[in-house]
Amino acid sequence: MTKTVGMRIQTMILFGACLLIWLPLFLMVSASFMPEDELLWRYLSPLGIGKAPVRAGLIPSYPSWEALSELLFRSPGFFVMFWNSCIQVFPMLLGQLLVGAPAAWAFARYSFPGKRPLFCVYILLMVLPFQVTQVSNYLVLDGLGLLDSHWAMILPGIWSTFPVFIMTRSFEAVPKALLEAACLDGAGEAETFFLVGIPAGYPGIVTALMLGFMDGWNALEQPMAYLRDVSLWPLALYLPDIVQDKAAVAFAAGLVMMMPPVLLYLNGQGELEEGVAAYGVKE
């Protein structure tokens, strides 16, 4: 009986924690379908343009598609920034795969002088916040003449140490029996990497790319520091630009911007869980 009561209390606590996470999302979705007049009465008083104190609601009193219609059909700037985000994020992910996967395989499967100190440097660079390396990155990009271009966002992301850290642990979990079987079959180092390492380490690779996508898709400080041309700005900088005068469109833009990470998570949830769980498994 006591155990049952404890489980119920635990369930209620977890439900309350989940509600705190989901409630802002529900409010955003609801506000996306509210007309401008209803938003003025419900949400906009903190911005100094509302007509009443905040009165949040999960269901619009008068649902409207006007905000989404204006965003998708009468806001060309939104699509420019959307494609800028795609141009900056997807090549970065491809570069992380091409650079990070071989580096992680080397850390996981080979012994060489200075391996541990070098990996410690990777970890140190991983935990450093962006602000610490912002000035040095700016100087390097300026010296290469890459500021105010898409490459200013792509190249620093390609050489990120975080994907290497994630994929290294996944490659370490590859059973040695598979590697020995590949060796007995006459597979070389490259064939072992592509035919055994990548399929067996697939969850870690997907985890690294998913987390890299979310980091690049939501990047805010990097484009503000490296991109002066507004036509190159990604979608993350679209929301602050419209929140003052078109609040309904801002909520709708937030909803659309949220959809790619959500869809990516829903389709890659299993691989993400396997990749994270790999850290607690020893062969």
C-alpha cells in the first residue's frame, strides 16, 4: 500500500514537471490561432501595448488563420531567413559527419601518442561557452575573409568538438567480435569503418547530428556576431524583429520554427535514446 502511494506521488510530481515544460508550448500554439485583438487583451500588456492584464488561455475564443496566412503567404522575409537557416545548418551537419566520424573512430579504436591529452583538449573545448571563443573565431574568420557570408556560420560548426565526443563513445561500444570478423574476412581499415563502424555506431551518429541540428537551428549569438547583412540572417533572428508590431505573426513564426526540431525528434527518438544510453554501457 505504501509503495502504491509512493508511486502515485512520484507520478504526480513527474506530471507536474512535464506540465511546466509543455504549458508554454500549448500557450504558443493557442496564441498562433488568435486574432490580433484577442492577443491585445490576453498577452501583450508586458510589452506595453496590451489592453488588459495577462489572461492566458489554452483555447482561442475566436480561432483565426490570419497570422499563419500572413506569415506563409505575405511575409517573403520569413522564407528568406528559413532558407538561410537551411543553407547554414545542413552543410554544417554534413561537415560534422565527414570530419567528426573519422576522428571519433580514431579516438575509439586506435592507440597513439598523446591520445588522452588530445581528447582532454576536445572535452575542454566542448565545455567552453561560445562567448569565450567568439573573439578568436571572429578574428580567424575576418582574416580568411569569410565574415558576412554563410561560411562564417558553416565552418566553425563543422569543427565542433561535441559530435566527436558523442560519436567516440558510440564507436567504443562496437563489439570487438564484429571488428575481428571483418578482419578475418579480409576487410581493410576503411572497409571496417564504413561497413562495420558506421552501421554499429549509427545511434551515436544520429544523436550527434540531431543535437548539432538543434544547436545550429536555434543559433542566435553567432549570426549576430558574424553576419552584418540582414539578407543572410537565419530564422532565429526573425522572431525578435517582429514581436513588437506583429505579435500574432511572431507566435505563428515560433510555431513554424519549432516544427523541424520536433519532427526530427519524433523520427529519431529511438536512436537518440540509444545514443545517450551508450554512455552508461561498458563492453
